[in-house]
Amino acid sequence: MKDRTKPHWFAVYTKSRNEKKVYERLIDEGYEAYLPLQKRLKQWSDRKKWVEEPLLRSYVFVKITERDCHNVLNISGLVCFVSFEGKAAPIPEKQIDVLRMLLGEQLEIETIEENYEPGDLVDIQIGSMMGFSGELVRHKGKSKVIVQIDHVSHKLLVTLPANHIVKSHKN
């Protein structure tokens, strides 16, 4: 049985385009929160500008105890916890670490919601993601690795150099 007083990461679902506001409100309330942001070049008719956008639209991560769940639900702009079998589903700390490393490496990342047929499993052997596994896919003509975040409907597609991965022997 897990300790209900030990903090765990949870994913919260926000109202559309409320990720930054919910993140700031969580921080203001004294909670540890994480909002993965990625810089993207936006094109308008008259200019281009680099902007920071949430990597996972409508999701913010918060590290709390299960006892704090009710209070967190009162944060304005927050809709609900991502749940599994009716209970807020904890996210493994290692997966939050993966998100932080991916964004720190300035790799080409995009989120996808479509499901792929199982492909080759690969192990990442070079770089800050060394030791992680994923699934190799071809997307838009490029070889990419899918990294799954538990209980979140998005997967991350990461473009890695070919020499960073080897075929996994776990198949």
C-alpha cells in the first residue's frame, strides 16, 4: 500500500489556453508544479516571433500528497485530475525527469495523439536520455522515438540522431 502522505506527481487537465495561469496559481498557493514549455517560431502576416508554448496542451503537473487533491481542484482554470479507474493517477518521477531532460536538450519534439502500430523498441544510449527506451517510428519521413508519459493522452515524438539509439533486446 502506498503512503498517502508522500508527495507524487499528478497531471491536471486545464481549461483551454489556461496552462500558464493554472501553473502560476499552483505556485502562488505553495505547490510544486511543472509546466513543460517549448519555444516555437510563430508566423503572423506581418512578423515572426519566438513564443513559449505548453508542450502538452491543457496539462500541468503538480507534486502533491493525495490529501492535497481536493484543495488543488479549487484552483481557478483547473478542470480535473487525470485519473485511472476513478482515482487521480500518479505520474512516475522518472517521466517528469524525462520531460525536463528533453526540453533541456533543445531536441525537436512534437506531441501526437494518434496511435501507431507497435514498431521496433529502441534503447537510447547517448545523450541525457541515455538509459531510456522508446518505440522507433517514421513520421513525416523522419525516424523518431516515441516516449510515453503514463496516464496522459499524449505521446512525445523526439527526433534523435541515429547513433543515439540501438535496437532493444527486451522484445
